[in-house]
Amino acid sequence: MLTDLPHVFFPRVISVREVPAHPARPENSRLIFCEGTQAPVNYSGLVGVSSTMPRTSVAKGGMNHLECRPMSHLTTGERIHLVDKKGRQYALTLKAGEIYQFSGQKIPHDELIGRPDGTVVTLSGGKKMLALRPTFGDYVLKMPRGAQVLYPKDLALIPMWADVYPGARVFEAGTGSGALTMALLRLVGPQGLVVTYDLREDFAKTALANINRYLGPTPNLVSLRKSAYEGIDLLEDGVPFDRVVLDLPEPWQVVPHAAKALRSGGIYLSFVPTVPQVVQTVEALERAKVFGMVETFESLIRTWSVLGRSVRPDHRMVAHSGFITVARKVEPGLLGVRSESDSAEAAFSDSPDAIGMEEATS
């Protein structure tokens, strides 16, 4: 509890939580989450043990020396991006003694370690680049991948429409390269839980490495080599999931299992790239009888070029990447299976003509 810590830590320490034993941590350890950090400071008893994530400091010599430093300087072991003047980004993991090579030029990692985040560095041939900690979106696009990753535009929308909140218990399948898993973990927080299924050991290994590299140890993640098509198993406590989030080729096969694993009022969400997949998913949700408020949509992002008085849309855009389908698990009866006439009526009720008629009669 926060009351266990000296008052001097209160301005920066935001939560303290007991965690199970882990190879990277001694028994009876605690995680201390601090403002401005993505990973916890770790300590056990009176002596601190550093997590693999270098964005936080550790307790050295006892609790009275515990501090949480802001993420200001680049440190060994962390993933950074070098950015050229055209905005192109190149990822590397800092390690003391190693050398980064780029187009015949090079720079020792030791010249990057300890420099401020966002600093300009010069390679051996005179090329200047920015050294930056990547944002989550940048990290996802450059991280090692086994499976295709979701675009940041979808990673932003999925947790929003799934209404993932701190403390939520979320089921996810499949893990892929870990991008969506990280997005969910960042939102459920230390009091929440993410259970993720993926059959492929190679995908899972890559995903867990990506997650650990960016978030540090994640004791609230349960990664299993299972197929969601065969079922969704609750944990030993038997508590149902608050959310089910699927990035699978055939999510309609999981709908019956999601109907059993979700709590009442819980949210189902799936992401698929094609229209036939959407149709089969929505039909499965309607057959299940316990899902209502079904919606399907996509997101399109078009950036703009703003150069003085020259303002125009960029020639390229991230257009269609996939469809998001969401539904709520509700008590059967009120929200039955929709017909085409229901859909037509709903479409008309949202049209400008219908809105004008309603205003005229009010």
C-alpha cells in the first residue's frame, strides 16, 4: 500500500502492488508504478532489483533511497529509433560496446547511451539523425514481427470500442506479434488481466519478446498455446471475462465460446479484413441470441501536407485495413435478430430527411 512508503515518494509513486514470484524478481516483490514511466520500479525487502525496462530507476541500499526518475536519458538495453531528416525511422536496441552501422556510416552505442531523449547525433560520415524513444505507434511498426501487425489507427480504435478499462479482465486471440496485446495491457493496468491465445509457438515467442522489450515484465499477462476455435477456458477462479477481442481469420467460430465466457453486459469485438468475413461474423452473433447492439465499421486516415500556403491532402493514405465488429452480451428478448427491413428503418431514422421530419413535428 502507499502508506507503506515514506511520504517523500508520494508525488511520483502512483501505485504499489504485490506480484507473484518471477525469474526476473525475487519472492514477495512489489511493483511500484511511477508517473512518466511505462514499467515499474521493482524492489524486494530493503534491496531493489531492476526490471528489464530501463525507463525507471531502482532502489539501491534500501527503501529510503527509492526514487522514480523521469524518462529523460537513453539507457542501455532499451529500444530507440534513429530518425533522418526525411522522417524515416530505424530501430535499434542500445547495448554498451556495440556499434550501429547505417549506409557505410556508424556510431558507437556508447555515444547514444546517456544522451537526452530527442537529441541530435552525428554518424561517422557526418550524417545527422535524431535519437528518440519510439511512441507506441512507431514501436509497433518497426518491431520484429511473426504475423502481420495491426496499424496504429486500428490499435487506437479497438480498445476504445471494446471499452477496455483499468482493472478489466480481457480475453484476446490471436496474439500475433503482440501489438494488440500491448494496447490492451496498457489500458487494463496493473489491476487488470489479459489472457491471450495463439497456437503458434514462434509467433508467441516473438510477441512476448516485443512486449517485454517495450513494457517490461507483465505479470498480468497470461499467454497460452491454445486455439480459441476449440473454446475459451476461464481461469481457476471461474470469473468470466469483461471483454473478448479477436484478431482471427474466422472469428465466427469463436462467437459461441465468447457467449459463454463473457459476463452479462460484456463486449465482443473482432477485426477482419474482408466483407465475407464480416457477414459470417455478424450472422454468428445473431444466431447466438445473446448479443445485441451489433455494429461494423472501418477507419480511414488521410494525412495533410501543410507547407505555408500550400495545404493539400497527402498523395498517400492509410485507407482500408480491416473491419471492426462490436456487440454487447445482453439478456435475450428485447434485441432479437435483425431483418433487412429493420436495417432499412434504422438507416432512414438516421438520415437528414428523418431528422428534419422529427424537428418539424417537435
